[in-house]
Amino acid sequence: MSRIGKLPVNLPKGVEVKVSADNMVSVKGPLGTLSQKVDKDITVSVEGEILTVLRPTNQPRHRSLHGLYRALIANMVKGVTEGYETKQELKGVGFKAAVKGKVLELSLGFSHDIHILLPAEIKAEVIAEKKGNPILTLKSIDKQLIGQVAAKIRSLRKPEPYKGKGILFVGEQIRRKAGKSANAK
């Protein structure tokens, strides 16, 4: 059996899981509701406070889907109870960020500002301290969506290895390179 797929998902108090006839799993919790379509071959069953995911055979396709859907459902349960958060640091001279409603406004050293319309499920805030880099915090109940939005924001100005400028996740280490003056002797 799949090591991930065979693990049961414990449902905390206040979390309600419904599996419809067309294999649509919806998880409702204190922070909101998420739903995921599950492949027709995979069986999801809820007994009391424990959710289990079962597969019909040992075919490679069923084995891979088994672990995948168990992980997706576990992420949905965690999302509706605790939520997810990512923090990104804007490192560079004059790099700024501001949130105006659902629009994220970034100034990243280009000739123009970049405006990003955030999805309704994501809450963003910017903390800008004096003599410090602005830190952008994204919060959501959907792990896939928050990861995709964070990756899109990071792709606007990836960290470069010479000066370390760019958008990086808080705590991330950038592998620095020596410039051309270090090679000349």
C-alpha cells in the first residue's frame, strides 16, 4: 500500500466532510469551505472522526492517485481549520509593495509599477519597517492557490546570485556567486 495513502485523516472538531455521489469531496470548517473532485476509481469514506481513502487495485495509476487524493484531502482539512500563510521578502533598493483592496501594487525597479489582482480567497498584507525590507504576507485556506500566487509574485523578480536582489521567501538562503573581479588575479 501507499505509505501516504494508507494513513487515515483525523478530522478535528468543527470539520464536516461530505462525499457526493459523483465523488466530489467537500470539507467545511471554521475558516471556510473547500471542495475537490476525486477520481471515480478512488473511494473516500468517513467513519466518525476518521476519513480513509481506498484504492481498488495495485496498478501504478491507482497507487499514485491513492496518495495524491489523500494528501489533497488532508491539506483541505488543515486549510479549513488552521489556514496557510507564506511570507515573501522584497530585497532591493527602492523595492516597495502596497495592498489596495484586492490589488497588490509592486515597485520592483522597473520603469513601471506592477499591479496584480489577487483572488478573493487570498488575504494580503505588507509590513514595511524603516531600514528593513518590505515583507509581503499571503494568507488563505487553499494550499494550491496560495502556492501558485506566491510563485507568480516571485517570478516577477527572481533573486539573482550576485547581489541577492529580488523577491524571496522569508528564511530562504540565496547561493551567492563572486563577481568577475574575484576571478581576476
